[in-house]
Amino acid sequence: MSLKFKGEASLKKQKKKLKRDRRQVVEDEEEEEVDQQFLSGWLNCDSVKDFNGPLFVYTKNRVNENFSVLTSQEDILVWRKAKQTEESKLEPNLITETLVCRNLPESEKFSFKTCQERYVGVDKFGVVYCEREAMGQTEEWEVSKVEGEEFGFSFKNHYGNYLSFEFKPNSISTPCRSDKTEVEESEIFYVKCQAQFKYRKPKKPKKIKEENTEELEIEALKSFHSFGDQTQIKKSKKDFKILKKAKKEGLLNETLLDRREKLKADKFCK
């Protein structure tokens, strides 16, 4: 007879649990393989919520149905003809064809940074540049979904003008400008993001444990208690509503110090 401890499951139950765990491991591995398939490559952004991490911006030439890719070149942005002819296979071939996007805090605007760690901005004449390491108002962009276009977006600069594309048939690259006042065909652009950012599961917000103001005062009294019997803590007879009010106003520590001073319970505050 084998040795058995109190609360230990029987051998039959242990075998069932082992089989169940093995099944779960196989299912997790299969699910991980499927996830890896979806988390690779570049996918079209459906909304501005997908604007995160590296982005690939391109446009369709209405004349010859070719594609042009937004590329950083030294301190300016240019449009270059894409090597691919199929939109589904259109992906960046060079790191200069990507822009790192970041949503500005407490704002609906975005910033874009090149591979040279320079922010994309625009001057008052509509010239799009990428030469500054620090970001200002001229490096902020407002992105909007274009109605009637499944994956089309428009980019508005600080001066209220839109990013545009001008087709030149005999030119290898075309300087990027942002001086149009209305959104037309030449102001509609398409953006692809990495699949890992598009399907990344949002982090669950951490639950912040609300501390009791009475317990906070007792802990503070224990830390700064005067010499003597440490087991007897001097406590104020006033209502703890004062502490709650101070906590909301961000003055909790100052209020606790004042109360310890009045109670003469702080060895550092006489």
C-alpha cells in the first residue's frame, strides 16, 4: 500500500488530472501556432485605434494604378514607387519606409518618427520635413477615417492643411507636401500596421486597493512615534472625514503631519 497524505487525491483522480493537463497543453500549443500565423506580416488599419507601433503608409496612383510609398530621405519625406504591384503583398522593403506612430496622451493627435529618430513635421509653407529630435506643435498630426473608403485615412497638420500626393510620371521620387485645404483623391492614404499590434490583447487595468485612511494614520504614528511604549498609539478623537477630504485634495501627508504635531506623537516634530 502506497503512502497517502491527508487531502491528497486518489490515484484514479490523479491520472484523470494528468490526462486533462496533457490535453490542455496540446490545445494551447495548437492555439499558439494559430496565433503566430495571425501575428505575422502587415495588415491594413481599419481605424485609428490600429495606429500603434511601426506603420507603412502608401497611396494609389489614379493614373496608372501603381502604388507609391512614403519614405524618409535624409531630412525630408518623399513618395517612391513601390516594387510590388499587388496591394495584398504590399509591405515595407526598407526600414526607411516605416514610421513609428504614437498616440499623444490625453489627445486624439499622433506623432510620427522616422528610423533616424526624427519627428515628422510641417512648416507654414506645406513642406514636410523630418529633422527635429524634439516634438512640438508642428509635429502633431490629426488622423481621420475617410468616408466611403474602407481603409482610407487623411492626415491634417497643425496649420489645418492635409497631407497630399502629386503624381509625376517621369520622376523616381516626389517630395511630400501638406498644403491642401480639402480632402480629395490625392489626400487619401492607406496605412498598414504589424499584425502583432493590431491583434494584441489590451492589458487589464490593475485594481487599485483603496487604503483606509484610519489605518494610514495608525501606520504613520507607528513610524514616527515618540520614545516610550510603542504599543499605545495616540489617536485623534476627531472624525476621519478630515483625512478622507485631505486624501481627495492630495494633501493627506500634510494633514497627517499636522495631526501628529497636535498629538505630540512625532519624535521629529516638536
